[in-house]
Amino acid sequence: GVGGHFADDAVDEAAAIVDAAIVSSDVTADGGVTVDALSTQAIRAASLAGAVAVAGGQVGVAVSGSGSAVENRINSDVSARIAGAATDMQADHVVVNADDISSIDAVSAAMAISAAFGQTGVAVSIGISVAINNIANDVTATIADGAVSTSGAQGIIISASTPELPIDAPVADVVIPVSVSDLDDLAVAEMDGEETRDEVDFAADAILAEDIADALRGQGFEIVGTVKVAALEEGERWTAIDEEGRSVALSLVNGQILASKAGINAVSGAAALSVAAGQIGVGIAGAGAVALNAIQTNVAASTSGADLTTTGSGDVVIDARSDVEINAAVLAVSAAVAAGQVGVGVGIGVSVARNFIGRDLTGNTVADTGAVSAFASDTTMDLSGDLTIHAESAQSIRALTFAGAAAVAAGQVGVGVAGSGAYAENVIDATTEAYIDGDGTGISASAVSVSAEDASTIDAYGGSVAVAAGFGMVGVAVSAGIGIGFNAIGSDVLAEIRNTDDGVESTAGAVTIEAMNTAAITAGTAAAALAVSGGLVGVSFAGAGAYAENEITGATAARITD
């Protein structure tokens, strides 16, 4: 039996353009002027494949293979702008805002089952699942050239974000009214008590899952049906996945459960089962799951070559923020069973996850990606209120990788071989900058604040388990499991005032320049192997190894230069 499925979804190979603009125009308004660009591109894709093969006879040979692959890409330019040297705008307040809420929800799953019976029975099954997801967007809000003046207290706001983040909101997370114990109970799917019957526990879990789904829907998340919950770190972090593969990240922060929607939610799973019985029984099963996910998004809020004036205590706020997230679960499981005078069972499971923010799908650095910047360049400002320039990165990767393999063989000669491997690579490359570069004919404000912050995080957990058993007059069992994890955050944070020949003046408050980096990695990698053999001659070997490397690099600087 052979099964296969491939899904390819893309929102335009060339960049889709969302542009809101006022160009080279005279605008006079008693109220406010708002230039707003919003992109809400979304892809939801599921690719499922299965194969079953059964053979019987004097010689029975059954071979089944299934493959599932899904590839999704979003590429867009989102811009809001007031531009043109001839522009002359007068209003109570002015808002220039660009937001991107692109998301990909992808599920790829493959399953293969084979069974063979006869004097000679040979069963082979292979399942392979691949998920590839990429988001590459540019999000910009700007006032370039021209003159803009406001008379109201709101002043001038230039903001860009992904996903949509209201100014002064610290994160995009929302509080969900569920408890840590409920999430842990649902994640481990264990008995609620020693005397609780399984059926009662399953019913209670089903009610609990529906309650969590309702709580997420009540906070505005799009959830279909009920949810399943996986624990990334018991008591701390979880992922809830609905019936269509959408996932929501859940975390415990200051005693509350916070929920956030990732830019990329990817699940890749593969399973293979092989059963063979006969005088000679050979069962071979292999499963492999791969997920490649990347986000290369730039976010910029700026003013360049303009003349900005506020009266009526109006502030100028230039704010750029990125809170993109990758949520990935990659699972591969295989099992092989063989019985006969000679029984040979072989099971292999391999799981690979590579997740990148600020790099491409191959992990290579790409120029001009992964930047979050808020700046004023060669702009003259005469403000009755404050000047605030702020850039913030809070990008995150949450990844779960697991591979399992089991092989059981029984006969006069029983040979069981199992091998599993899990590899996870998670990298965030981020540049976060807030600066004033050039001052036109001078900058004057009540107070001046230039700040940049990076709070990027990686939460990654990987596991590999292999079990082999061989029974007979001669029993041989070999199992090996290996888990490898590599996690890195490269973060450059800069807050700066430079090339201000005519000066930056604070008429009432302070001039503050601040750069902060709180990037963090939480990771765990484990491997286990078990080999059991029985008979007059019993040989067993089990080996397991786990390796994890975590690094945070970069520079953080706050300065004033000529």
C-alpha cells in the first residue's frame, strides 16, 4: 500500500502589497488624520497520508509507505505613510500606523501499517512527514519629507507592529481563566485518582478540554471544536491545539495563564507499524518527521526629512515592535514486531525540527531581515509635548521534538533492533534599534526618550526513546537513542542619538537613552534506550546520548555620538 499527499499554499510568490498613503497633498482637518495599513493574511493547511498493506500465504510480503508534505509561504509589504516634500498637513492629531497579523497553521501527518503472515512473512512499513513554513514581511510606518503640525493633546503617532500591538501594551498575550493543574492534568492524560475509573477520567478530561477551548474562544481566539494540550514544561508552559491544527501558546506568568497566537504553528508527525509472523518473520518499520519554519520580518517606524510641530501639549511617539512566534511540534514513532522460528524486528524513528527567526529556511543569515527599528532621521521637531522613540523585540520559538522506536522479536532466534534520533535547531537573529540620526534644523521637546529592548525567548524540549526486545533460544536486542539540541539567540540592541549638529533640547524633563536585553533560553534534551533479551543465549545492548548547546550573543549599547 502506498499513500501520499502534498499541499502547497502561498500568499503570492511576489510580495503582496498593502499600502495606505497620503502623498504630496495639502490636508487641513479640524479633527484627526489617520493613515492605517493592516494585513491579516492567513494560511491553514493540513496534509494527511496513510497506507496499509496485508499479505498472507506460503510466502507473505507486505510493504506499505506513506508520505505527507505541506509547504506554506506568506510574503507581504505593509506600509502606512505620509510622504512628499510638497505635503503640508494641519490637524488636531495625526496617526500613521501599520500592522501585520500574518499566520500559518499547518499540520502534516503520515501513517503506514504493514502485516505479513506465512511460512515466510516479511512486513515493511515507512511513514514520512514534512512541513515547511515561511513568513517574510516588511511592515513600515513613516512620515517622510513635508510638514505636519497638530494642535491637540494626542499629537503625532507613528507606529508599526507585528502582530497588532497597541502602543504601551507590554505583550500581545491575554489572560485565560484556567488553572495550572487543569492544564497539566490534560497534558499528561493520567488518572485523576487511584480509585477513579478510566472511563470517568476520560469523560472529565473531555469536559476540561472543552472548557479550555471555550475560554480561548471567549478571549477572541479562533478555535474549532475541542483542544488537545501538550506540556512543554510541566507547570509552566503548554500548547493547546484545536481540531484543525491551530495552536495557542499558554504560559504561567505572575500567577496567571497567558495565551498568545504564534505566527507559525506547525505540527509534523509520522508513525509506522510493522508486524510479521511465520517460520521466518521479518518486520521493519521506519518513521521520519521533519519541520522547517522561518520568519523573516522587518518592522520599522520612522520619520525622515520631515518638519514636525505640535502645540496643545501634543507628543510625538515613534514606536516599532515585533512579537512574532514559532510554535512547532515534531513527532516520529515506529514499532516493529516479528515472530517465528527466526524473528527479526527493526524499528527506526527520526525527528528533525529547524526553526528560525531572522534567517531563511536553510538557517542562513539574510541581509536586512529580523530588524525592529524606530528612528528619526534628519527631521526638524518643535514640540510642546514629549518625544518618545521606542523599539521592542519579544520574538519567541517554542519547540517540542520527539522520536521513538520499538522492536520486538520472538522465535528460536529472536533479533530486535530499535533506533531513534531527535534533532532540534532553534535560532533567533534580531536587531533592535531606536535612534535619532540627524536633527534637521534642531529638535526641541518637553522631554526626550530613546529606548530599545529585546526580550526574545526560546523554549525547546527534545526527547528520543528506543526499546528493543529479543526472545528465543538465542535472543538478541539492540537499541540506541540520541537527542541533539542547538539553541541560539543573536541579539544586537542599540539606543543612540547621533549627528545632531543643531542639538536635541529638552525644555522641561530629561533626555533619556536606554538599551535593555533580557533574551533567554530554556531548553531540555533527553535520550533513553532499553534492550531486553531472553533465551539460552541472551545478548542485549542499549545506548543513549543527549547533547544540548545553548548560546546568547550580541551587543547592547546606549550612547550619544557626534
